[in-house]
Amino acid sequence: MCFSPEASFTGGVIISAIGITTVRKVHKPSQIVFASIPFIFGIQQITEGFLWIGLQNPDYAFSQKWSTYLFLFFAQILWPFITPISVLLMEENKKRKQFIKVLLGMGFLLSAYYAFCLIGFKVSPQIISYHIQYNTNFPKSTSMIAVFVYMIVTITPFFISSIKKMHLFGICIFLSCLITTIFFTQYLTSVWCFFAALISGIIYWILRDSKIAFNLEKLKALKSQIKIPFGK
């Protein structure tokens, strides 16, 4: 996250709290993974808070390595497959599910690629202009392709989904990606994760409305089953 460790910890705690509240809005098992996204983002931001501390204070340098790789685990390995799978689990339209399955397969391959890179290549985070820049020597021949695929598998599922208001969430994620790419290119990994973490609060709204609609349907079904005797 941008600015400081205090901002990362504060933002992480707030987003995690929203995540816990969001999980409580789950009314179908298929929604659990999607509902968990804000909480995971919150933990990710807290992790980067520890990285800030490690980078700013030599006495806490021990936290730098584990927080770097844990943050990048969330950013580069977890999100490419958890995003499409969270939408796939909730989708009921068969044709749309097939498209999302293709994206899920791409996401798994991308996660495997980034896992290989994190194991085999060096990562050096540094603070520049109140941002954390993750310097890597990943293969240049595939880096741009990987970024392009990353954006496809983490954004497109929301536009394919038939779930109400999911498109709004996708638009917000896309705009945050566009703004980050234009204005914060060097800090894309950190800043876009920050924006996405904030936007993930929309998931609470989506599941809240879904739960309200679900309860109304149950009420209608219950009323249709109740037969009032004639004349009473």
C-alpha cells in the first residue's frame, strides 16, 4: 500500500473488518470464496505493513523477506486463480461457466509461472516516493505477456458473470487498473492491490442485495404454500 506502514496497517484492519462482515452475508455455500476476498485483501495489506517496517528499520530487517514473499504470494499466485474460481462457483449459466473455466485454467497456469519465478529469481523491494516498488529479474520475454494474462483472468470474470451488479465491480477494478497503469506504472503491484482492496468493499453490497433478494424469494414461496380457508 502507498504512503506508510501506518496506512497499510490501518487500511488492512478496516478492510479485514469489512471482509468479516461480508462473510456474514453469505447465504449459499457457493458464495464463501467470493465473500472472503475483502478479508484476504485486508491480510495482504497488513503483510505489506510489515514490509514497510522491515524496509525502514534495519533492526526489523528479518520481517522484510517473509513479508515480501507473502505479499507477492497473494498478489501474483493467489489472485490469478481465486478470482475466476470465486465467480465460477456462483455462476449458474452453463455457457458463461464454460468461459470462466477457460479463464480459471489460464489463471492456474499464470500462478504456476509466478510461483516458478518467485522461487528461481530475486525480488528486491524498495521504498521510492512513498510507494513500495518490487524490483524483479523475471524473464523479460514473458513478463509483459504475464501481466496481460493477469489482467484478463482477474478482471474478465466479473463481466462474464450473470450475477446482478457484478459488472459494476468489474468496471471499478478495470478503472483502478487503468489509473494505476497510467500514473503508477513502476508501483503497479503495490498500488493496484491497494485500489482493489478498497474496491472489494463492493462485494459486501453485492452479497447484501443478493441475500435480500434470496429472502424475498423464500417469503414469496412460503406465502404461495399457505392456503387460507375460504370465509376466514
